[in-house]
Amino acid sequence: MPSFFIEQFGCRATQADGAALERQLLDRGCTSASTAAAADIVVINTCTVTASADAQARDAIRKFHAANPAVRLIVTGCYAQRAPEELAALPGVSWVVGNSHKPQIPRLIESLSAAASHAPAVSATGFFPATKLHSDSTVPFYSPGAGLAPPAAPHPGNILTGDIFLQSALLSAPVLGGESHHTRPTLKIQDGCDSRCSYCVIPFVRGKSRSLPPDTVIQEIQRLTESGYREIVLSGINLGTYGRDLSPRVEFDDLLRRILGETSVERLRISSIEPLDVTQDLVNLFAGTDRIAQHFHMPLQSASDRILAAMHRWYRAEHYARRVELIHERLPHAAIGADVITGFPGESEDDHAATFAFIERLPFTYLHVFSFSKRPATKAAALTNELPGGTIKRRARELRSLSESKSAAFRHSQLGRTLRVLTLRSDLRDTSVTPALSSNYLRVTVPGEWPPNKWLEIQVSHRWSGFLTGLIDGVNNSTFERKDSQHYQDLAQTTPQ
């Protein structure tokens, strides 16, 4: 069987897809290569949320091909679903597989392997039935209803894709090993989106909203906890809509109650949830247990009602503000993050100022700031009142500066508190300290070399370039005083794993 390497781009849902594919390939006897240069096959799992994401994927494809012209490149993910011909035309690409057929990749790799002489050949249309994909695998994939639809016609450029809106399959497999190098595995329980925000291409590349049945969610979480994982991140494209496609319908907060009642998971974290799905019942559920991380990430996009209407967002600034105030009232130390898009067509200086002032007055703890990017097939792509690039960059800088100020104020508010943190896998050069993550999404370093996935009780202190450190009773903390600023620059670039 061939060796493989998966290059990941994009959101948690895409990352979860990649982890599921990796586990499937390992289960079939393939070997995971430590680098792309050592692999027979490279799978490039793409994102297409912005033009920059597209460019990153194309650049990666060119680099892989230039470094090793013999390597077989399989391009999949959201960009592959949106523009397969564009990717198939790039030198070195063997196959382009859309999200509609992503579960077929393990079968496809078998067919590409000369060593896999026992593997069944690809059909004339290049389509493998979904049931065949996992019939001999020990790792579960959930595929409700009928199998995946084949593409309308074979394509000479080795393209395997189809109408994403016809798909009812949900690619979901737990991360049972260390293949994604995460201390905290992500379990995707929902995919697709039924909303039509005017700037967003994701519904057209992910399809309609579909959910993992609650019994399956419970089984996978229990399996992960039995494997030793202590924090599990629940993810989805539009997580708050979980269960609305199921019969009988299931509410997201009811699923969380079942998880707490029927599994032994020590901490759940919610990846992102739309503001209108943050109800008083949900906030009360978070406030009533220490087994759900005190962390809400709610996309804002804009605080100008005029721009929100143009974006086809189904709330206005005051609706959003009430959710933030409710969270802060019930959970005063919770992390509250937001996505913000700056430079949407027609956004005036007054619109930008309204967004800035809104964020400034509310207890946000961090922002993810995005510059508007025109996406094909979206309503916003047809708008002609685009903003100059310089204006967009300036506004993005201002919002990122505000984010840094809000984050610093939040860190300062945590000084002296005692927190329970989970140690993470470290990629820091300094082995005398270990990174860790709190329930309210604070990254800290603790003295000593600790294994990942261990709970520690720390007292938060504040030193060195604004980063937090956690002091542990009975441990010599004086080592911190010998650290230089480069260590904390490293920490700033470390993503919680």
C-alpha cells in the first residue's frame, strides 16, 4: 500500500474531514509519511472561503509538484467542489475530488496503488458506492439514506464530483489516534448550511445542513473518552442548526444534555455558533456545569444594521448585543470571540465606525478579522460598489488593533485567578515550560515539562510581553525569570492543540 501525506487548509470542519480520511487510510494499510517529500500520494484538503485561500492551495500544489514530479496529487475539499476544472488543469494533479465524493478517496488511492492488485477497479464513471467505502473498515463513517450520487458524466481531467445539494452523507469519523497531533480531538457532528449569507460560498460547496444522529454522537464521544481524551471539541459548519434535519427533530442543547448525562467526557468545547442560536437555555446550561468550556465564538461580521441586511444576516446589532450581555452576566469570565468582515461592498466610514464602537463597548475577548473577498456564485459578487484595497486594509488594521486591546484587557482581568488548565502538545523550543489551555480559552505556560492531556490547577500571573503564566504550588517557578522575549513570540504563534 502507498504512503500518503495530507496537507490541510481551512476550518475545523475541513480539519476533521482530513483526520477522518487519514484514519481511514491507516485502517486500510496505507502508511502516513512524515513529510510530503516522503509520500507516494499527497492529498491536499482545500478551503475556498476567500480568494487568498484559493491562492494558498494553488501555490501548495505547484510546490509539491516542483519538489517531486512523480508524486500523485489528489486535491479535495471546498475549492475542489467549487472549481474542479481549475484545479485539474494544474500540473501534477492526478485527481480532483469534490466534497460530494470525499469519502471515495480511500478507494481511489487503492486504485492508484500498483501494490493493491486486489483492489477493485474504478468504474467507468469513476464512482464508488459509499457502502463499499466503509464495508471493510473498523472506523465508522455515517452515511444516511442512499449512497453518494455519481457525477453527471466522466471528465477527461480525472474529476470526481457531483451536485453537493443531492448529498445526504455526513463524513464523520472520530480522531482515535494522534494522527492530527491534537491533544483535544475535534468531532464534526454537523455539516452544510441552509442559510444564504450574500458573501458566503460555503453552502454551495458543503451542501444542505445534515447532522450526525445523537446516538452516534454519544457513541463516538464515549469512545474518545475511553481512549483517554479529556477535552473534545464539537464542530460543524452551522453547529446551532444541529438536529433540525433529523426525524424526530433534535435540539442542540438537548444533545449537549445527553452528552453530559450519558458520557464521561471531562470537558466539551463548542467551536462556533450563530448568535441567534445562543439562547438563554443554552447559556444557563453552560453556566450550570464545569464540563462545558466557558467559551463562545459567535460570528458578528458587522455591527451596522444596514450592512447586516446587505449581508443577509438574520439579526441586527441589538440582537447580537443582548446575547453578549447575557453570556457576560451569567459567565463573567467567559471567552467571547467573534468573526468580523471589513470592507463589504458599500460599507461606509459610518458603518465601520459603528462596528468599531459596538465591539469596543462590549466584553469581547478576541476577534477574527477578515477582509471582504468576492466569492463566485454569491450575491455579493455581483455588487459593484467595492471599496479600495487601501481602505479595507486600514479598517482591518484598526479592528485587529482593537482585538489586541480587548484580549489584553481580558488577560489582565484574569490575574490572580485559579484556573484548571489542560496541558497541550508543545512545539515550543523551550522545554522547561509547557503550554496549556483554560476553559475560557486562555493560553498559558506552566513551569516544567509536562505531558499533554494533563489537568493542572494554576494561579494566573502576568509577565513578559503580556502573556500569561500559570504558577503551580510546589513547583520552582523561578525558571520563568530567565526566559527571553523570543519564547513568548513563539507562544504567540502557537495554536492550541
